[in-house]
Amino acid sequence: MGYQNISFPENSLFLVTGGAGFIGSNLCEAILSLGYRVRCLDDLSTGKQKNVDIFLENPSYEFIKGDIKDLATCMKACEGVDFVLNQAAWGSVPRSVEMPLFYCANNISGTLNMLEAARQNGVKKFVYASSSSVYGDEPNLPKKEGKEGNLLSPYAVTKRADEEWAKQYTRHYSLDTYGLRYFNVFGRRQDPNGAYAAVIPKFIKQLLSGEVPTINGDGKQSRDFTYIENVIEANLKACLAPREAAGEAFNIAYGGREYLIDIYYGLTAALGVDIEPNFGPDRAGDIKHSNADISKAKELLGYDPEWSFDRGIKAAIEWYRENL
Ligand SMILES: NC(=O)c1ccc[n+]([C@@H]2O[C@H](COP(=O)([O-])OP(=O)(O)OC[C@H]3O[C@@H](n4cnc5c(N)ncnc54)[C@H](O)[C@@H]3O)[C@@H](O)[C@H]2O)c1
């Protein structure tokens, strides 16, 4: 279980794109803690300089400020790299509905540049962030790889396209690619601010500062909220996955199902506040329920998540109490 005992060849170099963001900075931290080298490539468009500054004194950490939309930057960043963990992208379903062209350039062409740069530099494994949004309107639960529905947003299109491009790079150029379909990740360093913030950090911050949070819809939507430690485990295990599992995408979640309204009242209880939420309209492009069948990742990547939602949310609350 977990990733603490995973080992790679000595001196391995990981490139984390989007390493100044929430998931990427946690990946950088984990890799450094295991004693390997990390290069972070990020344009700081949604990421934070402070997520870079915390590692800058570590000689095994290197930061390149750059944009994956630029192939030359990707080529340079891939020099000497063993493993790529490609996290750079813009998230948020509603924002992608507002900016489809940007999402196509950033999330699809950017990842394609990274695939090409990884291929040309002889990278061993290319692991990349996909998303549960690729299941679209598929009604059956739990969501299972191979049973995807109609896509509901430009963001989902970008993640689906990334999977298809990665598959081509495995098929034609023997680059070992592994797509990780994250399901609503949460945990330390996730940004609680802004109109497009994820719901858990946003609610924690609002409740801690006495604001009244708004729940979109009736709160009866459910998600497979996944603690960041499980996502780190999946990325590192994918770097050691067999070639036979390349060209595939995997659900990365805990395999549970949490209702938003229950999370809300769980947070008010844990934070010791008595604030009733406002209810707003449903968000365009959102799906009502989502939870994952994680058997494929278990079987082919050896993924074995050890952080339940309850354990993760306690750790997240503790972190936000100390760091907000
Ligand atoms: N957080 C989730 O619940 C979740 C769920 C599904 C998929 N994902 C995917 O996981 C990845 C990481 O998400 P996150 O939650 O950490 O988001 P984040 O916004 O915190 O991190 C993304 C990082 O990518 C960087 N970036 C964006 N475009 C870039 C570009 N063109 N060049 C270089 N850097 C660029 C940003 O500056 C940021 O630091 C994304 O690909 C996202 O789509 C996240």
C-alpha cells in the first residue's frame, strides 16, 4: 500500500509539468522526499510561485518557468528526463465553456508538445493527468474504463483528446504512456480562492472566515472525492508499470461515494460552525453522480489507495487550519 517503499533507479530525474499547481507541487514534494531529482515546468498561469519557493533550496529541485504550448520549451525541459508526470492544464468545466479555443490550445496542443518532446528525448514513461469528466453523460455507476458516454464540456473534450493522442504515441512511437483519470482530488495546497475553486477548499475557507457558502444545485450530487496521497501513489506506480499496460487510461479514485450536502455538514461539524448554506442553480456541464471502479488500476498498476475520504478530509482540514 502507499508509495513510501517504491524505488526507482538511483538519481532518476522526474519532470513534473504543472508542478506549481496543487497536484503537481504534491508530486514534486513526494519525489524529493523519496530522494530523487525533480524538474518542474510551469508557466504560473494558475499555479503559485509559493509552491515553487518551498523547494528551491533543495539541490535536487529545479524550476523552469515556461509554457507547454511552446515545443522548444518542452524539448529543453525533457532533456535527460527519465519520467514525465504531465499535470499542466487548465481545469474547471465552466471556464472551459467560456474559453474553448484556449482550452484546446493549452490542454490538447500543450500535451501533444509534451508527448513529442518526451518521445524525442527517449523518456522512459509518460504519465499524464486525465479526468473523470471523460465519462460525460454515461449513467451507469461505478464508472468503468471502456464505458464512456457523450462528453459534456470542452474541458472533457481536451482530456479525451489527450488520451487519444497518448495512445497514438504508444502505438506508433513506442512511448509508454499512462493516463490517470482523476476523480475530484482534494488535499493540502489546493487553491481555495477564485470563481473556479474546487468545492472542498472553497467551503473550508468560507466556513473558517464566517462566510455563507453556496451549493450549486440541491447538494444531492455525489462524487468519488480522492485524497491527494492516493493520486501521488498512482503517478509513482504508473512510472513502474509494465509495457503491456501502456497506451491505457485508468480511473484514479478511492472508490467511494460522497454526497455534497453530507460533506458540507461534515465540514461545519468538524470546524465547529453553525452556518446554513445558500443553494444556487446547477452548473452547466456538471454531472450528477460520479464514482469509480478502480479495479483496472489495481490490477495493472498495483494501485492500492490507503487514504479513505474520512481520513483525507481530516488531514485536509488540519492543513487548512494551519495554512490559510
Ligand atoms: N484537481 C482535480 O480534482 C483534478 C481532477 C481531474 C483532473 N485534474 C487534472 O490534474 C492536473 C492538475 O490539476 P490541479 O488541480 O493541480 O490544477 P492546478 O491549476 O493547481 O495546476 C495546474 C498547473 O498547470 C500549470 N499550467 C497550466 N497551463 C500551463 C501551460 N500551458 N504551461 C505550463 N504550465 C501550465 C498551472 O500554472 C498550474 O500550476 C490538470 O491536468 C487537471 O486537469 C485535476
